[in-house]
Amino acid sequence: MSDLLIADDEKWIRKGILAKLRKSSLHFDDIYEAGDGLEAKKLIEEKRPHIAITDIIMPRLDGLELMEWDNRKQFGTRFVIISGYSEFQYAQKAINLGAEGYILKPITDYDLVSILQKVLQEDLPSEVGQQQTSERDIISGAREYITANYGRDITVKDIAAHVSVHPNYLSGFFRKETGETITQYLTGIRIEAACYLLRKSDEPICNISCRVGYHDNQYFHRVFKKLKGKTPADFRNQYRNG
């Protein structure tokens, strides 16, 4: 599970970071905001976020003091520092304290997403190793989960939780190894299950749609026709007539 803390005394900067994250492909389970170092300290104690993006210059407790405190407590928070050009010497100290990197203001989408991706990807080997999960097990575990649960309203987040990796990592790795996205694989499983039911049962098509995970019957028809080249009713009739 990956949670994120954004600590900056300027609200517009916090909201700007949130807006950039919403536009990106990055996923965090929860995102917390702190208006100063003491608020950030309290949130770290209570929520234990995986990553903290923090400004260096903040009221009451600055970013470096926050990092020093986190190190003493051994919470293991991964810090990304926001710094103005005039604060570069502080950024250097932050790196020495174990920061994953720093982002110079003004913050660009590329800089923000790149450094957060780096932090998330660096954590994957240790997470996978701790759970003794091989890359092959990740793919087979994801496929098995989809096969067992395709009739439910499952998401990439659900599948990733089952195989104990981050959703972003699973999406990229699955596509790299299989040549298709998780959504494409799930869709294929659902449509093949629908084909089996259309051939072997007299169930109404709307019931079959729900059984294979599509609760919008019209959407089911569109997806089915896109993959099979005919409507579910035509597929059933063609099979029975011939």
C-alpha cells in the first residue's frame, strides 16, 4: 500500500501538486496534506505515509527537522524535497539525510512524476523479495485472480493487492510480459465466458451480461460485438443454427 503526504505552507502549491498527480498515471491509496512541519509530523505518526513531499522552509518545523525526526523514529518515510533555487544548500543537506531527491520550484509535471515513479519502482524489489514472490508468480497470480473473480466489479488495484505489488508496477509489468493490458485480458476472459454461456444455456442475455461482470447491458453488447464481430444474440443464433 502506498500513501502520500504533501507538506507545504502554501496551499496553492499543495493543490498544484494534487492537480499534477490527478493528470498522471500514478496511483496512491491516500493522499494527506499538511500546512506546516508540525502537521506533517502528526500525520506521519498517525498515518505512516510511504512517501512525503515536503518543502524545506515551513513554519514551526522545517523540512530538514522533519526528516531528522523521522530518522530518529525509524519510520522509514521516503522524502522528496521541494526547494527554491536560493535554498539549494538546504536541499544538499536533505540528500545527506536520506532524501530520495529534490524538485526545484516551479514544479513541473515531468519532474514530479519522474521522481515519484523512481521511488515507487525502487521499492518494488524489496517488497517482492520480502513476500518471496517471483515475477512469474505475479503474472500467474494476477491471471488466477481474474479467472476466479471476472464476474465481480474488480479493478487493477484489487488484482495488485492480491499479488502484493503496486498497481502501477503490475499494469506495466503485465503488459510487458503478456503483450496486453490487464483490462484487455479481463475483457477477453469475460467475453469467452459469455460465449460459453450463450452456447450452453438458455439464460437471457441480460443475465449472462451480469454473470460475466457487465452490469450495463448495452455496454456488454458493444464490447461483445467489437471482439466477436456480431451481437450476443447473433452469436447464439449462429451457433444453434449451424
